[in-house]
Amino acid sequence: MPEHDPPYPDPYLPPTFAGDPRTPPPRRLRRHDDTDDAGPVTGVLDAALAEDQRWSTWSAVEKGQRGPEPRPEWVVTADAAVDTELGVLKTGKEADVFLVERAVPGDDARRSLLAAKRYRDLDHRAFRRDTVYTEDRRVRRTRDRRALDRKSRYGRQVAAGQWAAAEFAALGELWSAGVPVPYPVQIDGNEILMEFVGTSDGTVHEAAPRLARTRPDADLLASWWDQVRDAMAVLARLGYTHGDLSPYNVLADGDRLVVIDLPQVVDLVANPFGTELLLRDCRTMAAWFASRGLDADADELFAALLAQAW
Ligand SMILES: Nc1ncnc2c1ncn2[C@@H]1O[C@H](COP(=O)(O)OP(=O)(O)OP(=O)(O)O)[C@@H](O)[C@H]1O
Ligand SMILES: [Mg+2]
């Protein structure tokens, strides 16, 4: 173990050497101008990829699968970019989130950190969200509908892809509306690549803590409550509530809060449980702020949001 034992296995080490410090680090990517590699160019380049690397999938996905414009400057779009998996940020019941670097080797200006959220289509994936939230979502392809009903392997793939697509669409719409959510870079099947929320000095990467883990002083607490209310208000004006809002789905990026985990975003009008879920979101958030000493009133927030939703 490292010198200062982290409370849990260091999430930023690649899985291969998370458990075993003797495992050698992944091979470094060779520079394109390496001269001792003769042979076809693609062969050389592919041989240069280590096991935890792949060519950037940016060009492989269609335009509609990329994030909204105007695209932030840090998004790396070069064909020469390589995705390197740096480790697991969090494994969950429905999805696993990995830290991925997308960078043009040797070009520090074109280097970005991404969170890759991969929805599971495995047998043990829990479907806890599938009932209440999908009331208003139609599945048009009948084979998909039947597969979902049977929960066949194909069905699980469809469900995983739909959750990913739903979250990607929500992130794009909300980001464009100014809600503090990670910028969605692209979607490819079950995988969403989005802005990594956290800090990095180039070597050490630290994900922003979840709100639940923080102990803000009174001023910061008040500012964060304002930010939560503002974010929920923008959502309400668009006709939505998060649907699973909690201090575990809000990251504290310094003084700024970032809302995450949006696959089940709820349409307040179309979903018969919309108002209930809005109230639950208000109560969960107000309860956390109250537990930290702020006079946060869930009913007052709920009323204010309802008034803006219609
Ligand atoms: N963009 C991001 N930047 C940094 N960390 C992230 C990002 N997205 C997710 N994470 C980390 O991964 C965790 C899980 O993400 P998310 O809540 O979206 O997935 P989930 O499948 O719902 O997981 P859980 O069941 O734990 O809520 C987050 O709590 C956060 O710690
Ligand atoms: Mg979550």
C-alpha cells in the first residue's frame, strides 16, 4: 500500500496495478516519428497502443452522438488522439465510471481528462430505475420492446443503451441551458464520455467529492443551497426534475456544485409521478442542508419550483 493509506483502494490506479504494486506500468505510447519501427504505418501505430489504450473514438461516432455546440476549447478532436484508461472512479450497480485521458501524444496543449460512464448490460445489473421513470418513454422498435420485456441479454443491452442515451441527451440539453452539469463529449453505445469534474496537476488526478462527504462552513453552505435552488429552477422551467437528486449525485468542485447522474431526468408533465418525484428531490436536498445547519425549507422550494414549471 502507499505511504498514507487511503480509506479505500486508490481509485486512480489502473486496475492492473491497483492490487499489485509490482505490476509494471503500461507501456508508454511511442512517438509517431520513432525510426526503429519499419513497416506499414497502421501496424506501427497499433503496436504502439498499450492494453489500456485505444484510438480516440471521437471520429468513430456520428455527429449526433457528440456534445452540443459551442464546444468547449478543451475538447480534443484530433484523429491522432489516444484514449488511455487511468482507472476506476466508481463502480456502481448500474454503471461504472472510469477516468480516461484523451490526448495527442507529446502535445500538452491537446490533452483532456474525461469521465467515462459505462452502463452495464450484465446479468447483475439492477433495474431499480426502470419502472417509475420510464412511464413516459416509448420504445418504438417492437423487437426492442419484446426484448426488454423478456429481459434477455439483447434486452439488457437495449436498456443499458437507452439509459446512456437518455443521460447523454439530458446532459446536452441541461448544459446548453446553463445548468452546472459536466459537458457531455460524446456517446458510443453504453459509454458516455463527459467532462471530468475534479482537479489535476497532470500527474495526480482528484475527482471532486460528492456533496455528502463535505463539511462546508456556513457561507459556503448558503452559497451551495442557492446553487441547488438555481439549478433546480432551470430544470423546472424546462419542465424537468432530476428524479434522483441527492447529496450523492452532486459533486463539490471547489465552491461550485455540479449535478450528475441524470439518466432518469423526469418530465414533470408527461410522467404521472412527476410532481411526487419533484417533491422527493426537494426534500432530499433540503434534508441534507438542514443536517448541516442551514434553515432549508423543502416545501417552500417545492412551491417555488412548481410555480416556475407551469
Ligand atoms: N463527470 C464526473 N467527474 C468526476 N467524477 C464523476 C463524474 N461522473 C461520475 N463521477 C463519479 O462517479 C460516481 C458515480 O456516478 P453516477 O452517480 O453518475 O453513477 P451511478 O451509476 O448512479 O452511481 P451510484 O449508483 O453510485 O449513484 C459519482 O458519485 C462520482 O463520484
Ligand atoms: Mg449516482
